[in-house]
Amino acid sequence: MKLYYYCSAPSCKRENTIRVKSTNRYDLKNEIGEEIVERCKHCGKHTKRHINRLFAKPNILILGLALVVAVVSTLLLWDLGFVSTLTATVPIGIWMYEDRKASAFNKVMI
């Protein structure tokens, strides 16, 4: 799960990411406080945002890694048949977990 916010510059309005270890807004409030002050990676303007203005999306890197592991394990276990079809469920399960975490973060406001 990655956290995003939009730049407040009128000419920019692009998405930026923030790196934190928190999985919910309450832990995030304890970790960084009520507001974040970050520099936009596109225009360089400092952006001050309340933590309710952050939103989460599933991490695509983790999903891609799970897909690669599933493909490799399917190729290695192809002769066993049933086991190789179960390896296709690994990326689906990881995607559902990441999506559930992002959805839970986005539903709760402080």
C-alpha cells in the first residue's frame, strides 16, 4: 500500500507519494502528526496537507513480484497438475490483501 496526495500548486495538481510505515490514519497521526509538509516531486513547491487528504492505493511492485513468483512456481510444478493451478491464486490473494488494506485506510477519517 502506498499513500498519495495531490500538489496544491494551481499549475501542477499532480500525484505525489509519501513513505510511511503506518497502515491506518491513527498510527499515521502518531507517526507524523496532524499535517504533512512535503515538497512536490514535479514542481518543487512545499505542500502542506492534513492526513485526511492522503489516500491509499495498492502497491503495484508487490503485485508484480507475486505474479513473477506465481509464474515461476507454476513452471516448476507443471507436472503435478493440481498444485500448479493453485500457484495462480497467489497473486490474486496478494492483490486482494493489498486492495483491502488500501480500502480500509481510505474509509477511516480522523
